[in-house]
Amino acid sequence: MQAERPPLPPFTTVEAAVRKVRLAEDAWNTRDPERVALAYTPDSHWRNRAEFLEGRQAIVAFLSRKWSRELDYRLIKELWGFRENRIAVRFAYEFHDDSGTWFRVLRQRALGV
């Protein structure tokens, strides 16, 4: 897997920003923690509710736990806005638990890339 994932900033067209969002959506929908973690720097810092993560291995462990509980996970990302090296996305994801109960989560997030 390559280290850089084009298109890279600066984002000068809507098409380039949408392509970046779509590629991220596609990667997350593989539900492959190793593949997803490669999109983040080795020293990444994440926060998920009360959990704080540092580094790719922590991301892999977190996503592995997440997707072992969130079955048939499906993510939909939509470009909300962009400028130079920043992208804002709106996203929704769905999954069901082991009892068959379905959940849908809606969020917005601004990302530096």
C-alpha cells in the first residue's frame, strides 16, 4: 500500500476534494483496520468519545474492536466544504449489533489532510 494517497492538498477543485472524500469512504467500507490506518500519520492522535488514541497501532486496535461489534458497518461520506489543505465532511454510518438491532449515526467533521 502506498504511503501517499492522491489527490493531495492543496484542493483547488471540487472534483479533487470529492475524490479524496470518496476514496476515504471506500477505504473505510472495506472494514480493514490496517488499510484504514495507513491513511493516518504514524503519530496520529484520535479522540473517540472518552477514548484517546495515539499512533497507527492504536487506530488498528480501535477499529478492530469497533468492527467486531458493529456488524455490516457501512459509511457514507459527503463533502461539506473545502479550502486548500482542509476538508469538511458530513457522514453517516449504519451497523447492527449481534442481536440484530440496527443503528445509524450522523456527524459532521472538519479534517486537515
